[in-house]
Amino acid sequence: MSIISINGKQESNIPTLPVGTYPGVISAVWDIGKQKKEWQGDVSIVHQLVIRVEVNKTIQAEGEYNGKRYAPVSWVTIPKSYSDKSNLVKIAEAALGRTMTAQDFAAFDTDLLIGKNVVVSVQHTSGGNAKITSYSPAMEGMAVMTPELPPEAPEWIAKKKDEGIKGQAQQAPARPQQDFPPVDAYEDLPFD
């Protein structure tokens, strides 16, 4: 069961994961399909994943979540092609403990991330919610963690996927139409 609601905010009866660095295990990767994303006024269609990490800190609160691990999520865009600047590539490199190449990326299956131990840094958003800001490889000698939460996507993931954009291709940035060579270059030619 997820401890995050549809809008990415923690449910009100669960305390926020404190800021810090935590050992953790990637326990789920959910493909939510194509989503509309706006950044600095530009709207684009991107393919997104939600990656859940269970950290080694347990929730101490009344109710059904008491004693369960905190499980923050990361929203990650799948790049069109390999880029070492891609967050997905950085997460995969931390989880796998090695540098990825373009050939690795071309055949990459995100299910390989599940069960991999990592170290995550957590900050708070301006709204006070926990947000993973970086992933690092597991430290040598770190106790190995295994996922405890079920891998099935919670309702909010299914709802987000249903709200996504169906059947719309990712569009390249608009470019001015230009014939090459320009049509008027042929106007002065001496033949038809």
C-alpha cells in the first residue's frame, strides 16, 4: 500500500520523512505512460516512471502505517535516447553500481532496478513533503535490505496512468518550415 496520495503529498496521518541521507532499497518501478509536463512555461509530453524506495527508517505514528518503512518516490522522465545527464541513467548507475553506456541503455529493463540497494538523500519541498534529491550506490558493508511493501501499483498510480495522454506521439520542438534549396533559387534557371 502506498503512503503517498495522488497529488504526491503524504497522507495526513503519516509524519513526513525527516531530511537526511538513508540506506534504502528500490521496491517498485511503475510506468505511468505519457504525461503533460510544464517547465518554465513550455509544455511537453514526456514518458514517466515513478520509482519507490523503501528507506531504513520506520514510521512511528498511530494507525495502519505504524512500524512500516517510509517509502518516498521519485518521478523520472524516460529520455528519448541515452544521456549521462538523465535522472533515469543516474539512478540506474547508482542501483547497478557501475557506469552505463548507450548500449546498456538501449537494452535496459527498469525491472532490473527492483531490489537494488541504494543510498538516497531526502529534502523537503516548499510544501513540506519528502523528496528524493539524489541516489548513490550502496556503501560497502551496508546491511542489505529487501523490499517489504507489495510491488503492485497503488490506486493513485493507476489513476495517474489513466489521466495520462493516450495515443499521442511525443512531439519534436516546432521548427520553421524551409525548403532546401529555397524554391526561388530555381526561378532564374534557363530551362523548364
